[in-house]
Amino acid sequence: IALADDSGLSVDVMGGAPGIFSARWSGVHGDDAANLQLLLAQLGDIAPENRRGSFLCAAAVVAPDGAEHVVTGELPGNILREPAGENGFGYDPIFRPDGDQRTLAQHSDEEKNAISHRGRAVRKLAAQLAPVV
């Protein structure tokens, strides 16, 4: 059995970017600070009501017999103007999930895992695979 996933931040006003390029948005793979600063600069003159986005995850399981299960998970929210919080990574310090007053970087690992896009996708996969396993 093979399991794979990919995640990214999709910003509405940017047509879904950075999307699959989230980890290398600034041109250097994995430079979280540079990626975050570039995104903030690109959104600099965008009004708060237009700073909507989502963390998205696509996850897939393929069995040796060729059976495929593909799901997505989404965590919608707003992109803030200033980073807040020390936990998490990437864009977590500037992303506030809908219905919350804190950024993902202000959540504990347990809180973040309970609502994250990746967690949502994995729970969907688990539900699909439960009858099979």
C-alpha cells in the first residue's frame, strides 16, 4: 500500500496561489520566513475582507491490486497582516481559521491536528478504508 499527500495554502485573491508552490514560494524550498514575508508583501494593499484563503490537502492511498482512494481536506480562514504565535511552521503565524481568534501558530499541536486540512483528509481516508481493512 502506498500513501501520499501534498498540502498548500490557497489564497483567493491570488487565484489559488501559492498552492502547490507554497513550500518554495520565495524561490527557495523550505525557507518558511522568506515564503511568509513574500506572501505578506504581495497581500500588502489587500483589504482584510479580501484576504480569504484555505489550507488544502490532497491525500491518496493506492493498494497493490490498483484500488485507489483520493480525498481532500480543507481548512478555510483569513490571512492576517502580521505574524502571531510561536507554534507550527510555514504560514501558520498568519493564518486564522474561521471561527477562531487565534492563528494556527497560537494553537497547541493537539488543537491544530484536530482541525487541520491534513487531519481532515486523513480522517476521510480512514473512513473510506475502514470497511476494506
